[in-house]
Amino acid sequence: MIYSLFDHLPALPEVLLLIGACALMIFDLYVKHEGRGASAVFAQIVLALCAVATLFVDFGTRQHLYLFNGLFVVDHLANLLKLVCYLSVSAALVYSRSYLVERGMLRGEFMSLLLFSLLGMMVLISANSFLTVFLGLELMSLCLYALVALNRDSALSTEAAMKYFVLGALSSGLLLYGMSMIYGATETLVITEVAQRVARQAASAPDRTLLVFGLVFVVAGVAFKLGVVPFHMWIPDVYHGAPTPVTLIIGSGPKIAAFAMAVRLLVNGLPDLAPDWQQMLALLAILSIALGNITAIAQSNLKRMLAYSAIAHMGFMLLGLLSGYVGGNWLNRTDAYAGAVFYMVIYAVMTVGAFGMLIYLSHAGFECENLDDLKGLNRRHPWYAFLMLVIMFSLAGIPPTAGFYAKLVVFQAAVAAGHVWLAVAAVLLSLVGAFYYLRVVKLMYFDEPVAPSTVRAQPVGRLVLSANGLFLLLLGVLPQRLMEICAATFPALR
């Protein structure tokens, strides 16, 4: 068979990002200014080109395209999630530049590692083989380990990086072991072929036991990357110890990639084992929602509070992911999985906004990361207080914000799948969680300022932050178009 260059055109975004990341490393050698404005613009141009290429590829993609002998898949789901990752990384670059310059941490390595980490996310999102899953996962993770330790003079950052590295290596081992067992039972590494061979096996086949054991390890590996209970122990320490811009990155793009990995491995690869992995996800979901919301109440550090909040939100997302297969059929698939994708997109926007606000309110010699630091914010900076209010309302799931609709669609999916008790418990626990979000609003609007604070004059950052907050309001009022886009991604899932 003769291949032409156009056969690999759907992988153009990854190629552009790889070339751009390598070029940025060389380009930054000649940038002498400490602010590295030219490098930041270069990185943004690379992201813009990748976004244009992704939209171009998506326009020509009817359902799904397989490249490189089935190792790589391009479909509407992959393209949507990649676009969300581009936006997250672009916002992180805008928010973090002044923060890192003031602390002497803005080096070329930060932007290069960030782009290489994004490349890992993209490979993971489009993975159609156990090989590409592991390749994308490790490329993403190794870059993130280094970014957590970006502040070399901070013992807290170094400790967080070590914990992240050790536990991340352990989870990668669990995932690899699980995939090797599934490979042993199916004799293929390609995810779509795994699904076909599992479907052909009889329920009493000896290989089924091996498959279920492999499934347990795969779910454990996926659960770690999502940060759900009981594989959540790294989340609070890493969120707290990492520089706030790095925390923003870890809390957004990698979560999207981990969600895509869960869809590829479980929904695409092991649909005939859905009754097994749905039970596991149900347990992980309720434990995550309970522990995340209850423990967050006791936190006085905003980064740790948002870390436990992230654990709870991943539990809410799992409600959609576990509700696609009902009573031996996939009739609830589109609503459930579209709801899960919608939730992940909204969660990424909320996380970028929340940590972006903390970055924006911080300045040289002051880290805005404690609850008391937000006291009286409305009297000092009314517009930022309003944006933070919108973000907190959205995280709590209060209308008319996008977070309310996101929770609503996953609750509806759970009820439609017959998991009524799970949905009721999640609603009650979300009411518990509303307490610590509303506490932030109370501090901003009703408490006296502890100390005067100054906000950097950063027009671009102010504009992006404003758009971030208002976008949550817009999607709360008009969520239909994004929901339609999310629903259109699932004809590709078999």
C-alpha cells in the first residue's frame, strides 16, 4: 500500500505542536529580556496554529479516522477536548507570566515543558492503542513532575514534586500491568480490536477472569489520574505545593486528558465489561463526592480547598460516565457521555478561572491562597469580587451559572440509568459542598479587609479573566449549543 503525506494530515495539530515546542526551545535561547514577552507570543502563536489545524481537521472528519496502523484516532471527541486543552494552556500562559516574572521563575523551560505536556495530552486524547495511551500519559506526566518542582528554592514545591513523581510512577505501573493482562487475554494492543475480541469471547471463557483482573488495575490507574478516592492522596499536597500557575495547569488540561483516557479504555475498549466497571465507578463516584465536599469544609487554604473540590467534581463527572449502559443496551449512551463531556469542559473553565483569580490577586511578596486574603475584596476590587462570585456559584452548582447545568445533566443521566440512590446522595452532598463555596462569597462581601492589597496592571490578564467569568454565565443561560456539540461527539464511540 502506498501512503501519501495527506494520509497523515489529521495528525497535523500534533506535528505543529511538536515543531513549535522544539522551535521555542531554540528561540528562547536568543531572548534576553527577563519578561520573555517574545517567547510568550511565540507560544501563543503555536497554540493558535494548532487550534486552526484542529478545526480544519474536524471540518473534514465525519466520524473517526485511524492513523499509523490504528494507533491514533481522530474524531469529534478528540478535536473538542484538544480545543479545550489549547484554551486552558493559553489562559495559563496569560495569567502566569507576571506572576512568574516577579518571582524569577519565568524561564524558557516553563513554556517548553508546558507545550510538551500539552503534546502528551493530545496523544493521550487520540490514543487508540495501549502503546499510545502509555506514551501520551508518560510524556504528559514527566513534564508535569518537572513543572511542580519549578520553584527550586521552595521545600514545599520539591516535596510536592517528589510525592507526585512517586505516586504517579506507581499509578502508571498499575495501569501498565492492567493493560498487559488485557493484552494477554485478547492478544492485541489496539483498543478497537480489544473491544471486538472481548465481544467474541463467551461469558464462561477462562480469559474473562484475566480480563476482569486487568480491568481492576486499569480502573485504578485511570482513577489516580482523575484524582478520585481512594487514589486522591496526591491531589491536596501537589495543588498546595506547586506554584499557583502550575496548579492551574494540573487542574485543567490533564484532567481532560485523563477523562479521554477513561473513555478510550473503558467505553471504547471494554464495552462488554460495562457492568463490571460501572460498579467500580459508582463506588469511586460516591466516595469522591463525599470525601471531597466534607473535607473541603475544614480547609483554610484556598488551593487545598479547591483540591478537595476537584476530587468531588471528578466524582460528579463519573456519574455521567457510569450511566451510559443500562439494562443490556446503550440507549442512554449519548445523553450520559455527552453530559460527562459537558461537565469536563465546564470544570476546566471553572478551574482556570478560580486559579487565575488567585494568580491575579497575588503579587511580589504576597500569595493569595488563604481564605482571609479574600476578606473585603468587594470593597477593594468590586469587579474581581463579582467574577470570583460567579466562579464560586458555578463550582457550587447554583443557577444561572454553567456549573448548575453541568450538574443537572449528569444527575439526569444517573436517574435515567436507574442510579436514583446515587443521584440523591450526590445532590445532598452537593448541598454540603455549597457551604465552603458560599463562605468565600461571604468573606468577599461581608467581612472587613485584613490588609490593603494591590492588583497588577495587566490589561490582557484582566480581559481574559473577565471573559472567563462571563463565559460561565453565558453557558449557564445558553448551554444548548455546547451540549449539542458534546452530543455530536458520540456517534464515534462504539
